[in-house]
Amino acid sequence: MGGATGEGQVENLEAIRSIVFKESETLDDVRFKRISGYDFNRGVDFMSLLDSMISTGFQASNLGDAIAIVNEMLDWRLSHEKTEVDCSEGELDPTFRDSVRCKIFLGFTSNLVSSGVRDIIRFCWSIEW
């Protein structure tokens, strides 16, 4: 009986080991982004610093994704969209359509403030783009 329990424990340990100690798998650069921070030895280029957020780490990657979305919003014009059938004459005017831009409101969660990117957000907010 003691032997059966010992064998059961060994099997349990082996099952646990197989779950906990998984083989590492090599991640390819096509499907996954390599995580690396900004290289300040190259000097400080703010646009490159913001671009590097996408690959700095989890929180910074989320900020990097948000920066990419904001850049898309800054580039957007109503003229990029197809005209609707029920548009007014004013909305059909190409000059008007090109002048209509996206309104952007900044909101972020407190974890960004405590994650170390607080000063970057403050700086970006303070400059004119």
C-alpha cells in the first residue's frame, strides 16, 4: 500500500512538473514584437522615444498603441470617408469635408501615472503638435 501511494505521488509530481516547467518556445519577430527600451545613448529624439513605447514593456506598449491611435485620429479628415446619401449640401463641399477633423479628449488610468510614464504624458500634453 505504501508503494502505491509513493507511485501516485511520483505521478502527481511528474504531472505538476510537466505543467509548471514547460519547454520554452522561440518567438519569431514576425508574429511577436521584441521588447526593448529606448536607447538614450543615441540622444533624445522625442518622436523616436514615443515610437519606442510600443516595444518598451506592457504598460508602455499600451501607451504606444494609444499613441498610434491618436496619430491616426490627428491625420483623419471627413474627406477620407465616403459621402452619405443623406448628407447636406454643406457636407458635400470638399473644402468643408477637408476642414472637419477629429476631436481628441485625453483620458488615462491611474496605473499609467504610477508606472513611470507620468512625466512623459505631462510633457506631451504641454507642447503644441
